[in-house]
Amino acid sequence: MSELISTKADLRSALDQLSGSVALVMTMGALHEGHLSLVRAAKEAADHVVVSIFVNPLQFGPDEDFDSYPRQLEADTALLDTVGVDLVFAPEESEMYPREPLVRINPGPMATVYEGTTRPIHFAGVLQVVHKVLNLVRPDVAFFGQKDAQQLALIRTMVADLDMPVQIQAVPIKREETGLALSSRNTYLGEDEYIEALALNQALALGKDAARHGSSPEQVRDVSMKYLAEAPGVKLDYLAVVDPETFEDLVEVGVPAHGRGLIITAAWVGSTRLIDNREVRFDG
């Protein structure tokens, strides 16, 4: 049974009782198998695992789903008990932000494109809370999902640029049998919308196949974008092929020396906004 903690003081006290390495998994709750894959990876990497559950208001815009975002702490802790974690840190908003933060983290130019265009305050809020929780827990390693690829790249950049003593480890996207990337927001989809949402993964699979057969970043982008543009019920926000480390557009800057690319997309299905991505390689 994991220990549920709601204050920073109790967290410090509990951490002081642990000996050995510590891994952190940060979440906003509404946990699913994707989150559990992060926890399992963390358990393999460290002696102790801390999971944080906090719906961070700083990363939601005024017209986003902060108020309606699913909060189910009892169910979440029960699910975590099935895989076994040491500590669950689930603070109230007033505990994390006793007042409006005066010192803010500027996420830089990478945060102004793609997700940053649609959600302009999002990444500043993400890095603010990630920095805070990393400072509070002081883990040896922290695990983040590949589904939020731009967030992952920004967290890695923050840790490197600020010389933070933590290793950031990515865990591959967990998908349902249908191919849809697991997300807490999938619960918003109606039956027909769920079927329509499968087009995101299908478009990315077409792009990856094109890259495998020697297509350029522009050709990969075009084949994936054409599929989504014609998919019923899908309203495309963006689709691009980027460098997974810098999020530079590979159509504009060319394939990096490491040859790796990432097809990224965001789209609306009904009233639900979904994101997905797929790694590709350009060996030409």
C-alpha cells in the first residue's frame, strides 16, 4: 500500500525515511495503463518510486478543460496500489501555489511552435510545475511519456540548461489494441468519435512507412496530412515532421545528422483535442 501525502513538509519527511535511489513519475491523475507503464519502468530503474498527482492550473488556458479535467484520486491510488509505489504526492493547489508565483520559467522558442501556438501559456506552466516537483522530490531519475513529445523535449532542455541533477527517461507511447494512443481525454470521445480518432494513428503509420521506403520529410508530411485531411470527423490542428530534440521543422532545415525524425500531429475529434506522434528515421 502506497503512502498518500498532501503537503510538502510530509513529503520531505517521508523522503528522508527512504534509502537508495528514487524515481519520479509526474501525472495529473485520471490514471490509465499508459501511466502504469511509466510506473513499471520507474520500478525497474530505482529502489523507490514516487508518483505525483496534480492538475496544474498554470498549464491550462482560459478556454481549456481545467475545471472539467477528470479528478479521481481514490481510483488513482487504488490503481497505483496494484503496481506498488512508495509515495503518492497529491497536493492541493494552495499547497503548490500558496500565492501567485512571481518567479516564472521562460521555456524559450521551442515552446512557441506546434502545441505552443495552440496553447501559448501551456509549456511555461508545465516547466514551472515540473521544476517545482523535481526540486521537492529530488529523484535520481524521472520518467515521462513519449506521447507528450514536445513537453519531453522541453523538460530535457530545461534539465540540461539549468544543470539539474536528474536523469530524464522517456517511455514509449502506450496504445489501445486499436492503435489509439492512451489518453485521459479519450473518455470524452463518443462511440463514433472514437472510431474517427483512429485516423490519427493510421496517418502516422502511413508516414512512417513512407520514410521506411526512402521518402523525404516533405513527402512523409504530405502523405500523413492528406490522410488526415480526408478523414471524416477529424479537424486537423497541425501535422509536421520535426527533429525530436529541437522540434525544428525538418522540411525547412533538412534531416539532422542523427537521422531521427518525429511525425507530430494534433487534431480535434468532436470537442476533444488529441495529440499523437510517431518516430521515423531518414537514412538517405
